[in-house]
Amino acid sequence: MRYIVTLFWAFMLGQVVSYIGSALTHGTYNFVLTTIVSLLTGLFVILVGIISQPAKEVAHKH
């Protein structure tokens, strides 16, 4: 569930940043390109979160 929430917020924040950025620079707003870049950025953040977690050590009983 946390991955879906991360992708949702990456999508929403990416759209907002792209819309405001295009308005400030008098550029064109491209929904499809912004969606692709936002979701790829969200996937990158998820992968960094997974990779950066320390490995769980298994306790050996003797």
C-alpha cells in the first residue's frame, strides 16, 4: 500500500510542479510526459528506499 501512496504523491506533485513551471516559463504543459517522468521518479524513490534498508540479521541458536 505504501508503494501506491508513493506513486500517487509522485504523480500529483509532478503534475503541480510541471504546471506551475510551464506557466512561469511560458512553456507548454505536457500531461503525458509529466506523468511518465513523475512515475519514473516515484519508482526511483521506492527503489532507493528498498536498497538502502539494512539487511536483517538472522539469529542463530546454538
